Amino acid sequence: MKFSSAILNENAQGFAAVIPDIKCVSPKEGDLLRGRDPVETARLLMDYGAPVLSVVTESEHFGGSAELLRSIAAIGVPVLRKDFIASEAQLHETLDLGAAAVLLICAITSEENLAVLYRKSLELGLEPLVEIHTAAEMALASSLGAKLVGINNRNITTLERDGGGPARTAQLAAGAPKGALLISESGILTPQDATKVVAAGANAVLVGTALWQADDMAAAYQSLRVELENMPCAQS
């Protein structure tokens, strides 16, 4: 199944999708695993109902690896690869590792290279999730015709050490490309945060630290699964 289709299926059931972020280390919070196996935790999150997963493969700051992605993709759930993707070679690697989608971050590459990576992703059958943090970057996502847009509530250029939260999504969501699926990323710590970004138009929330630091991960996952009710939902 496509990454976007799994999100839309969750929306069709009346809920914004919760996308657990399999992240071993947070530059801001430190070790998130606390002795847990990330692959087994990914299986548990699927059991809790996660329709898709995100896997951070960047190693220096986030403790990820390509093999971690390969192992989790083998479970059978659509997986997003999160890393600092800047070359076509990394896209081929992403496909070989079994990912269904790939994160393309506006802030870390030129507009020209972003456009090349976007087109190449589509050619390879990878769904590109274009990550933005500013209104100018949202305009860039629109110019690409992005169908999947992620609003990072924190600043990736400072490794998300800032205190950004749902207000960033609330501020920028209205500028999303027409018909795009919108994902609010990072800084979603409470059910109230999730409700705020969904009310602004998000189809999904990508959550890492709040799940990993919860005393009861299953309960935390369910608490972030916001009902859409009469909120607008993007169409594929």
C-alpha cells in the first residue's frame, strides 16, 4: 500500500493518522530507546494501530541507520525514510531499503536540487514528502505540485532543539497546495497539540518523543488519534 493511501484510509475511518517516528536519539532529549529494541517497538506500534511508520536513518545526531529502516520496512507497513536526503544516490538507496516514501527537506538543499529529487522520487515510485518550516518553503512546495507536505514545527537546521509547537502548523496550513495531504511534524506533545493541528487542516501528526517518553506508549498513541469529525480532509 502507498504511504499516502494508508493515511487516507485512516482519515476515511474518521481519524487523523498518527505516524510514530522511530528515532533512537533526540538531539534535544537524548536517548529515547532506553534499552528498547526499535524494531520490536515498531511492531508494537503497528499492533496499537499505526497505519504507517517513520524511520530516522541519520546516524550522527539521531542514532539511526539504513539497516534499521530495512528491518522495519520488512515488517510490511508503509515506511517513510527521514534523513538529510540531498542526492539521487540516496533515493536509490531508500528504494532498495524498502521505504515507500522519502522526506525531502526544503531547508537543506537548493530549490533546483529539490525539484530534481522530487521528480526522481516519483520516477522511482517513492512518494516524496516535502518538508517545510516557513511560508516561503510552503510556496516552494506548491510550485512543485507536492501531494504530501510536512510542516516541521521545529527548526531542522538547529536539529530541532528549539521549542516549536503546533502554532507553526496553525500558521502555515492554509497555504498548503490544494488537495495535498498535510502532516504536522515534531512538537506534538499532548492530545491538545494534536487537536490544534488537525483543526488547522492536518491529515496526520508525526510524533516521536511524546511516544517514546510516555509511561504507556499504547495509551499515548490512542490519545493522539484525533477524531476528524467535520474537519476538512484532503482528497487524493
